[in-house]
Amino acid sequence: MPDSSAVIQIGEVENREIQFDGIHCHLHLRQHPNGVLVLCIEGTDVGEFGQAPMRALESWVTDSRPVDLFIDAREVRGASIHVSGEWANWLGANRSRLRSVTMLTGSRFIEVTAEFVRRFAELHGIMRICTEPAVFDQALTAAIQNSHPTPTPPFDFHSPQG
């Protein structure tokens, strides 16, 4: 017999977060409602977390709706070619699930790496690379705000028509 006290949540997902802390790198994933995902990387990504961050993201992009992925790499000092290739493979394999990818780079080296990832994953039409934190932060804020639509006020029949 089914448990009548079970609660089923349909619709928006609450913010979910996962952190990976290593010797060389810190990685933080956050899922906002309605398909806004944020990946924040600090340090030097040498692959010490293996496939775990990609598996976590994979579980968040399995919904039928495409997502907006924001990658904050402003504090990244470096990434190995192997790790960059793995991310490019993951992004390419999940391209159909991505509405957009916006990546903030903090150095010219990471910008070149991001260009490689964009080319290799064939994300030309959907991946934007930012070098200015304000541009990235504004795009992220807008995406999060758009994921929480403001309810339309009820029509007031007594308001004068303009």
C-alpha cells in the first residue's frame, strides 16, 4: 500500500549545491530553479575530482528543458589539457541540453582554453566567453531573475484605461 504521507514536488527545483575541495582546486556547483546552473572553479584544475563534477551536472541536465550554464573561472590559475578535453567532451555530449553557456575567464591563458573548449565542443552559437566580471555577473543575475517570473497582478476592472 502506498505511503499517504509522501510528498511529491512538481515544478521548480530548490537551489541545490555541491562542493568539491581538493589540494589544488575548489569547485562549487549550484542549481537554481528553472534551469540555471552555476559552476565556480578556483585554483588549478588538474583533474583531482575525476568525473564527479560532470556526473553531478549530468543529473541536473537530464530534465527535458535546456539549461543555462554559467562557468565562473575568474579565480582559475590553470587547467590541464586533459581536464579541458574532458570538459569539452562533456559539453559537446550535452550540447542539446544546453540553451546557453556563459564563461568568465580571469586570465588570457584561461580565455584561450575556453576558446579551445568552445571549438572542440562545437558550441559556437551558444557559448559566450566573458573577460569582464561585471558582464558575467549581470548575465547571471538576469538569468536567475528570469527563472523566477514575477506574478502578473490581477486585472483591475476599476483602473482607468490609458
